[in-house]
Amino acid sequence: MAVILITSHDEHIRDLCKEPTPLPKLKLYKTKYHKDEGKVQKKAHATMGIPLTELPDPQNYLKKHTGKSCYGAKDIIKKEPTPPVRQKIEVPKTAECLKAEKPPRPCKNYILDNINTICKMKPNPPIPTVVIDRFGNKVLAKPGLRPADIKTFGKYPPYLWRILYKQQINYLINKYKQSEAKQRPGKYIPCFEKDKMINGLIQNYYEILEQHERIPLSSDSYMCNQRKAKMQAELKQLEEDIVLLERNHYLFVPDDVEINS
């Protein structure tokens, strides 16, 4: 039996098959005319045509002078000009708007105003003067020359007082007669009769109220509803009459009105 002698223990199973070394890359071939290759003049739009051109009319297919002509700068359809940039509008302030809305102040007519003020002015009072002779010569009234009014001078004669007194009495009598003529002739109702009237109205009120309570609440008949509304109106009128009599202590009834006591 053979024995394998292992001298180094650094072996690994992955190191058995080593990777092949990559070959060096060869340089591409470049001609000496490579720099002048971009300067070759070519026909513009030879393959795809002019951009934004109109389509040919199918009726002119293969007709003379209807094919594509030599392309140039004139055949290119020009684009529409771009609109100008919109400028920012400055919004005026409120104070400026109010100033603009105010109407212009009219020019003042000083001549017309002076005429109106002079027409409305009161005239100056006359200068006090005193006549000194029979020819009408006048002199300015001084404090000593100015006449004074004597208010307590003289007395009314007694016959004038009597005439004025009679006129005043006749005026009062006529005024009293006119006021009585306007009033209707009436009769005073004493307190005991007024109490009887109030008691009678109260009695009528309770009688109508008792009849009103006997009517059913939910009634669909027309006559029943009409009777109920009539009783409510009578009760309201009786309440107003009772309040009127109790509030007024003195009652006067005209002669043409009959009282049913």
C-alpha cells in the first residue's frame, strides 16, 4: 500500500483550475482622414424632407411640375411669431381711485356771491336827527336833544273801559253757545245704574260662556263652527264693554240712545 506524502497544506480545490489570462485589446483602426470626415457637405433634409411641410395633393400625383423641388431656405414654413411677454399691470390704490372719482371743483363766481349777499343784507338804520326850526333844518340827535317816550302818560276814559268789558263778555257768551251747540244733549248715569249695567253684562258673559263650553271641540259641521265663532265674538265684545264701564266713573249717554236696563 502506497503512502502519499503531503509536504504543503496550502492547497485549495478552487485553485486547481486557474482562470485564463485575458487577451490585450487591440486598438481600433483610424484613418488619417478621420478629422475631415465631418466637413463633408451633405444635402439638407435629403431623407426626411422639410419639417412642417404641407402634404401633396393626391390629384396631382405624377403630374408635371408637381414633384419635390430643390429644397431651400424659402420652402421652409415659418412658424408663427411668438406673442410678446405680457407686462404686469399696476393696480391703482384705493386712495387714487377715490381721488379720480371726485368731480372737479367748479370755479367760484365771486361777483355773483357778492350780489346775493348784498341783496340779503339788512339796510342800515337811519341816523337819528332832530328838527331845530320851522324851515326843517336838522341836527344829529344828541343824548340831551333826543325825545323820550313817556309810557305812563294819560289814562283811558271810563266809557272806553265799559265798552271793552261788554265786548269781552259777549265774546265769551257766543263761544260758550257754539261749544254747546256742537255737543249732543245727553243724560248723566248715576253710579247705582252703572253697577246694574255691569252686573247684567257679567251675567250675560257667563251664560254665553256656558253655552260655548257645551259645543264639542272637534266638530266638522259648518253650522256648529259658525255658531262657535259667533259666540267667541260676543264674549270678546262683552269683555270690552265691562272694562270700559269699570274704567270710567262718570257716564253721559245721549238722549237719542235707549238704555235697556
